[in-house]
Amino acid sequence: QVQLVESGGGLVQAGGTLRLSCVTSGSSIRSYTMGWYRQAPGKQRELVATTSSGGSPNYADSVKGRFTISRDVAKNTVYLQMNSLKPEDTALYYCNKISSGRPIYLWGQGTQVTVSS
């Protein structure tokens, strides 16, 4: 059974940095697009960043220039480096494999990011 385990969240001040990690077990990330999503209270889950199997990144406009997605295939891990954090980045962050533009596995527990002003 595939499991997604996110970590690295925390409480930071505006302008701070965090690095999120997502370890996938039960399936290799090698040949898949991987994505980071987030869900703020009262809002729908949104896609923040993706990395293709070839390593090409894409970002939502709201995080472009501040967040960097990367992957380590040997560790079966995807990272999200978040710089210049803003209070509006506060959310529960999740990762997932993406196929045909949709997440394909059951969601993990996520990791909470809280940015204070």
C-alpha cells in the first residue's frame, strides 16, 4: 500500500523559510509527476508546485519565485523549499503523485505551515 508522509512544517515569521519533505513508500516516484498541494482553513485544496519525471518544475503564480520543488529519486522523496514566506502561505501542505492532472493516492496527514505577521 502506498503511503505519503509529509514533514518539515512549523511556525515561522513572515519572511522566514521552511523546507518540506514528502517520503513515498510502496511505489517509486521515478516515472511520475509529483506535486505539492496546500489547504488553508475554509478553502479548497490547491496545487502549489509540480515536478515532472524529468525534473521540470511548475509553480502556482502565488508562490513563483519564492518556492522551489525538487526530488531525490534515490530517497523516494520530494522537497518544497519555501522562502520569503507570507501569512497567506499558512495552510496544511500535502504531496501526491499526479496522473492526468489529478492526484492518484490517498492523502497523507500533511504538514502544517503557519506564518505569523
